[in-house]
Amino acid sequence: MRLFKFLRKFFFKPSFDIKIFSKKNLFEILKIVNKVGFSRFTVNEISFDLPDFKKVIVIAPHPDDEVIGAGGTIIKLIKKKCNVKIIYMTSGRLNEKEIREQELKRVCNKLGVKNHIIGGVANQKLFGSKIIAQIIEDFKPNVILMPFILDDNDDHRKTHLQFKAALKILPKANYKRKITVWSYQIYGPLIVNKVIDISDIISRKEALIKNYKSQFRSRDWAHYTSGMNAWNSRFLNKKKTKAWAECFFVQSIIEYENFFKDIFTNQSD
């Protein structure tokens, strides 16, 4: 009963647009949250390898999400000579657009990756499905990284509406069927079936996060992220040493689309 009350507060709080959520799936979502929140292992098998992908797209609702959720994995992918592109759905709020774009460009320069800024406004308007579809069609990535669909942030969840709309625009080509979606963690727990050990590069990840100085007025995001990644180390076999890990929920495109269908009722272009 306590968990049910929490879930109702989480999904039906006034600031969240409940039109994009299916009420009939409340109890199914409850099962997911119960499993994620109170079970050490969320699926039967968890893999720990990072394949040699050639092309990866990272979708970040806001500048800094990409580093908080998957910064260590991005660093490791680049070390493996993977071509990484980052799509930023927004540049934050209107009054911080200039500084946050300066910060994201600094981060991308340090990583050596290209970026695309869609131009949405945080907490107000997200768009860009056609741009995302064009980037995917031109780039043909092996993997797309984005926040978990049930993450506790409106923009994070609404990003999935734009991504799903982009998938609908794309032609039914072979490369599309081969794409896998890696959902990363920002605020809440997620269903875990992939764990990447980032213990050897946690300091580099923290240094990247610190480039987003404008966001440190509200919270020390380096501390927050390091703590989250340290908590994730429970999945690693490193009980006697300090360790950090990033967790993901990996799905094929078909699995993702079915999962999306089970949760969302409306789709937007």
C-alpha cells in the first residue's frame, strides 16, 4: 500500500502531463517499480561487456544528462574508436541557453565528439522527431543511448515521445532493426541488464561533469553521480575495493517499441 501511494504521487503529480501516460497500466508499472526498487537483480542475466560498436548516438534531454547517465561508457566507447554523436533535445531553460551551450560544446570538444542541438526549452517544449530521424538515417548507429523511459523527469520521459515518433518516420530498413536502445540512469532506479565498470575512469567522468558549472548552483552533480555509480557497484564482484559502475536497460528496437506501447498512450511528431 505504501508503494502504491508513492507511485500515484510519482506519476500523477500536478507538474506531470498525465495525458501521455496510460492509467490502465498503473499496476503493471507498479510491478516494475516494485521489482526494480526492492530486488537486487532486476533480470535473470546481467552482462558486463562493452562490445566494439562502430557508431553510437547519445540522446540527452538536457546538457549534462549524457555525462551523468553514461559519461564513463562514452569515454570507454571513444577509447575503442567508436564514432559517437550526442543529440541535445534542449539547451536548458531560455535564460540559460547561452551558458549551457558553451558548456556542452566544451564537453564535446574534450570528448572529441560531434553534437546536434535540437533547440527545445526545458520544462516547456520538446520537439525534434524529424531531425532525430534524419540523423539516425544518415548516421546508421549500432546503439542509441537515452534516459530510462520511467525516469523521474518530465523532459526525460517526453524525449521518448520524440524518439518513438522518429522511429515511425524512418523507413523499414535493415539497419533500423539492428539498432539497440541502451537506457541510462539519472534520477530513479531502472531495470538493469547491462553493467559497465567505470572504476578506472570515474575521475575523468567527474571532471567532465564539472564543466557544467551553471548547474552546480542547485546541486553538486559530481558528488551525486559518483554516489549513484558507487551504489551501482553492488553488481560488481569488487566487495573489498572501491568501485563505480553505470547501469543500463538494453533492448532491441522491437522490444523497445513494445515496451513504449505498454506505457504511453499518445505519440507526438
